[in-house]
Amino acid sequence: MANDFEHLIKQDRSEHKQYKFDGTLLDYLKMVKESPGIAVLAHQRMYELLIKPGVEVIKTEEIPRLKRVYGNDTIKRYTFFQNKFFGIDKSIMKIMRYFHSAAMKGEESRQVLYLVGPVGAGKSSIMEALKEALEMSPPIYVLKDCPMREEPLHLIPKHLRPQFEELLGVRIEGDLCPICRYRLKHDYNGEFERFPITTSEFSIRSRKGIGVVPPVDPNNQDTSVLSGSVDISKLDLYPEDDPRVLSLNGAFNVGNRGVVEFIEVFKNDVEYLHTMITATQEKSIPSPGKGAMIYFDGIILAHSNEAEWNKFKSDHTNEAILDRIVKVEVPYCLELDEEVKIYRKVLKNSSFDAHIAPHTIEVASMFAILTRLAASSKVDPFTKLKIYNGEEIVEKGSTKKIDIIELRDEVLREGMTGISTRFIMKVLDTTLSESEFNCINPIAVIENMVKATKELAIAEDEKKRYLGFLQDTIKKEYNKILEKEVTKAFIHGYREQAESLFNNYLDHAEAYVNATKLKDVNTGEELEPDIKFLQSIEEQIGITGTAAQGFRQDVTSYMFSIMRSGGKIDYKSYEPLKDAIEKKLTASVKELSRIITQARVRDKEQDVKFNAMVEAMQDNGYCPHCCNVVLKYAANNLWKD
């Protein structure tokens, strides 16, 4: 074991030695000649870091679920962001478009990347990920002892640059900072080729290449936080305009060749943000005191909540800054499957080791997304949730699928309000902390979400709406899920029976619609369509009388349309029929399930069936404790007369 530790330490040290470099500009020029990529600007370096792990181009027309969510758009998924961010593919694609254009030295290279969105949507996490990418990157070559960690090519005089650019195959951009200009003149007699070059890493903690600007007190805004200051203690030694009195330790100084992040950017007074204007468009920042402007090559990142953005943009005097901003909205996730992944990731990173019953995180995610969806005139909230999750929903009494694009067109900027991921995580943490048996289940989580929602400081009508989702919509949906779960555990071969009912229904409905007879598979005898059988399925979803004839026609025409387009049909193909078949199966075991879950005294046969059901549920992810809890809940809440 000790040898393993020693091996890791020595390996890391040897790798760092490979990156360590001490030489002169002449040595560096030879390296640039061989590898021009080491002299890239900040935006290109970041773009290359982000695409290096890989990019997956997804053609949505080849994946039905994604086609339902995104239409015919081409989706790019970047490996760097995978397993970190979920349900915000479009926002990440916009961020990557910014970096790609900026890497090509387009207008975006002179713009601020600004993320706006609700609390807990992931803005800060994206910023952290970008900074971590820099920290994990190889060191860069810099002028030794330069406070700005400058690109060594800045040493080359302007009149020689065209020849050097041709020899090196790179474009040289930028000028020496005042301190290095002084050193070149006085310490090296202008012999720029002798100037020492070294390597430097990126570090948040050491403020190397990563500058962070938190909101500053409006009554005490000091621009030295951004661009450094004059060292008063040196004014006795040197004149006021001597570069040696400068202390270049502001956020823009340390963030040169890396990133400068503005946290809650618009909480600062607008005068404080004027440095942004020159840093973006002119790529230069003010020098402390009376010095000249200093060249700046860095990525300016900013983020804030929407209220601050709206307030800032409403003031027309802020146009100069607004014109230098690339705004990317980071909304809440609106896909149920992706929202579940967020909480699984956070729980995995915590020290909680409790058992989590099936559908626990799912019901919490349902609540989060329902609060984020705008009301629709076309569908109820839960149906909208299903459609946004990529499920294919067909209008009842029709063969027409509900179009997600139409739902999105009903409302602008959906996902910018609602319950945050932090709220849900706090509820899950509370439920985990209060668990006596080191196991949490949907029933306990719903109870805790109700308590937490009642304590929210929001408008009463909004609170009433949220509680309606919990106490009605989600509870009903969970009851359906649990009913199916218990039924599946009780009926051996649930899917086979569902498919059998589906195929029978389709055969009889087709014969009925076409006024033909069916052939008995075993005897070859011609039979009339079984109207009673068809009715026994249809009445499960309230279709009776003359409506049944139209329903049968809709089902058969819809199935044939799928088959004609080369699709595969099963009992889940047509949503209303799927509901009817599942309800039929559930109804067939209601009585027996009720006896088994409610009877205090069971006979031997019932006991065997009950134990088989418990075993099947445990195979599906339930522990003995949560299995007991949900079966008791089922006994008290399902199949009531």
C-alpha cells in the first residue's frame, strides 16, 4: 500500500517536471515554431479544453424520444459537460457556440458571456466547471515574474512582428505590460531574446489566470479590485509614473489569459462595470494611477438572476455594456428523466447511504417540473409533463399526436420560474435525516414536500397551486404507479398478458370495423367479433355506446399508419388503449389484491401468494421496510369502493 502511494507521488512529480520550463524567448520561439498551438489566445484555449473529451452529434430523427423533445434539431452533446449537467442541452450548445466563434476571433471574442436564469438552475455550477477546466489544463508559457502572466511573444517589437508571424505561423496580438516593458529596457538593455520565460499553471486558490469579482458594496466601490493599485509604500522610492510603484493584482490582472468571473454582476453600480467596456472591445484595461492602458486577453464571464438583468436592461444608459454581452438563458430542467439524474448525481456525491425506494426521486422531480411548466389551454399539467419528457401522447378520441412545438409556442421563456433543485434536495435531505430505518419512500417525501411548501415565502395563490400538485396531481399519479407495481408483482408475466389483450383487441376491432369474421387459430372456425370483449376493454376509460365505434376505427387506422411507416406496434403504441388494457388487468386482480394486502388472517394459499408478491417487489428494488410501508399504503388508499 505504501508503495502505491509512493508510486502515485513520483508519477505526478515526473509529469509536472515534463511541463516545467525555464529558458529564454529564443528557446520559446523554437517551441512555437514546432507547436504553434501553445501560443493560442484565451478563448481558443478554453474551446479546445471543452471539446477535447469529445463531442457527440445526435440526429434527432433517428431517436424517436429525442425527436419528440427537440423536433428535427441536431443536438450536440459535449462529453465535458455530461454527467455534470442535465436537461439544459440547448443552453450548453449556446455556450459552446460562443466559445467556438470567439476561438475563431469572431465578434464574440470581444464580448462578455453572461448567464441568466432562476436560482439553482446551474449558472454558478457551469462557471465552476469552466474554471475547473482551466485548472486541469497543462501550464502555459509566461514571462518570468510578470504580474499579468503575459504571452512571451509580446516581447517582439511591432516592426518585426510581420516577419516573425510568417516564420512562426501564428498571429501576434498584444503589448507588454508597463512592468515588463521597464524590465526589458533596464534589466536586459532591450535585448528581448534574453528575457526569461517559464511556465505557470492556472489556480483559483492562488489567483493564477482565474479572477473572481464578487458583488461590491455600492458605497465603497474600489476599482483596484478590478485593475490593481499604486503601492503607496513605494512612492517614497520611485516617481508616481514609475511602473515599479504599480501593484497589478486586480481581477483583470490575475485573470489575464484565463477567466474573470463577475458574480451577481448587476448588483454592482454601472460605473464599476465600465472596465468591462474596454476589456471587451479594445482588449485593454486601465493602469492604476497615471499609466497607459494594459493589454488584456481573457474570457469575461458573468451571471445573475433575472430580476437584476431586467432592471439593468431597462435603463437605456446601460446600452454600451448591453451591446458587449452575449446572453445565454439557463432555465430549469423541464424533462422528468433528466431532473431525476440531477438528484441522483447530488445524492451520489453526498455521504447518505440510505436505501431509496423506487419512484421516490421520480415523484420529487415531478413536483419540481410541474411548478415550472406554464398552464396550457391544450393539455392538463401532468400530460404536458409527459410530453416534455418525450412520451408520445395521443389526443383522446383521435389519432392525432399532441405536438410539443405547439405547447412551447403557447408561452415564452418556460422554465424560468418554479421550484429550484435546491428546494427538492433540502426536502430529500430532511427525509433522509429523519428516516428511522435508513430507507426513504415516495410517501414520506410527498409529506415533507407538503410541509416545506407551506413554509415557502411566496404568494398564497401560487402556494395553493403547488399544494394542489402535491396533494392531488402527484398523489393520484403515484397511486397509479403503485397500483401497476403491485399488479405486476401479483400477476406473473404482466407484459405478456397485456400484449395478449392488445392483440386480441386489435383482431376483434379490425374485424368489427371491416365487418368481417375472425378465424379461430386452433379450429379454423369463422367467428363474429366479440363485442362484449371489446366493451370490457373500452369501458375501462369511459368509452361506451356510439363513441366505441369511433374509438375502434381510430385504433385500427392509427396502428395501420404506424405499420405503413415501418414502425413496430405493441400495447403501448396508442396511449388511450394502453390505459384501458392496464386498467383491465388491474381490475382483474383487484379483489384478490385487496384480500392479500388487507386481510389480517390469510389462509395458506393466500399467504403463498402474498409472499410471492413481496418477493417480486423486492426483486424490483424495494427493501423489506419500504415494501411493508407501500403495501400498507396500497391497502388504505387503492381499490377503495
